[in-house]
Amino acid sequence: MMRSRIVVLISGSGTNLQAIIDASKQDNYSGDVVAVVSNNADAYGLTRAQDANIATAVLSHKDFDTREDYDTALIEKINQYQPDLVVLAGFMRILTAKFVQKFQGRLINIHPSLLPKYQGLNTHQRAIDAGDTVHGVSVHFVTEELDGGPVILQAKVPIFPEDNAEDLAQRVHQQEHRIYPLVVNWCCSKRVIMQAEKAVFDGVILPVSGYANDE
């Protein structure tokens, strides 16, 4: 079977990108990262990609007058690599409807909370402030609603009384690096698809919290 072509969008250090690159070296993986695109020329994730002989591109949002102009150029850049899947891995941009519609169904994101809880920023501190005892991370299809697309898979972590936001972030990052490569592989092999605003895994519509058990 042909391996799927993956384009990853980043803004920072690229630890999730690295996890996906490492996983894709396995013979049973269904995709390859063919390009990494960043809005930040200083993103360390670009170095990670270059070290793995993956094409890189920088498209700074500061060079464009409007969000729409930037996303139009970003679509053109991504299309040069003919992706089957576009992966947001710490890409710190709110995407326009035009961008989301262009890649709908083959655009996924990872978000550091158990969606639909804590959409947006500062999720770890918000979970602590709310007195939660459980926190986590969600991988989801991207729709026009910010952090609102159908969840594919979640991983939970405990919150301990002495935790600060950084402690919790470290615990969540460990789970991110475990589940994101897994979901990317599912998408590449078409085990999971989006239909009618739902995530469907092996032909079964997933619940709001996504797939129930890790493989």
C-alpha cells in the first residue's frame, strides 16, 4: 500500500513532530512526513526536520496584511507537497474558515485538555484552578469551531494537589508523544475518517470522547 504523505505545521520546538518522525521510521507505519512548514523561522522543529532530511518551509504571518492573505499563501505552500494529511503540531495560529474547508477531513490537531473542556489557551492552569483531579490531551479533526472538531483519541493524566501548570504540562506532553503518532497512523491508513462532523473508526462512529481504548 502507498504510504500517505504528511505535512506538519509547527511554530516551536516540535516535540510532537519528532515523535511522529520517529514513529514513521517503523515498517508498519502508513505515512511519511514529506514537509514541515512553520510561521516562525526560529522554530527548533525546523532543525528536527532538516536532521531527518525532510523538506522545510517558513511562511511568516508577519509578511501578510490579513489572516486571510496568510492562509491563502499557506494553502498554496502546503499544496506544493501534495499531502494526504495535514498535522497541526503546536502551530500557534487560529486558522480561517477557508483554510479549514480546504483540508477538512484530512486536518488534525492535538490539544492539551480533555475536550470539550478547556478550549483555547492556558489549559493546565485552568484545570488546576477548577479543582480537577484528571486532565489530559485530545487529538481531533479540525473544524471551523476552535478546538471543537470531533475527537479521535484522548489520554488522561492525574492532577496531584501539589501540581503547578508546568508539572502538569510535562505529564501531558508524555501522553501527547504517545498518542499523536498513533492517530496520525490511523488517519494515514484510513482506519479513522471524518464523516458528517463525526469521527469514524473502522466503520464505527466514535463517542464525544473519541476511541475508548488504546492499542
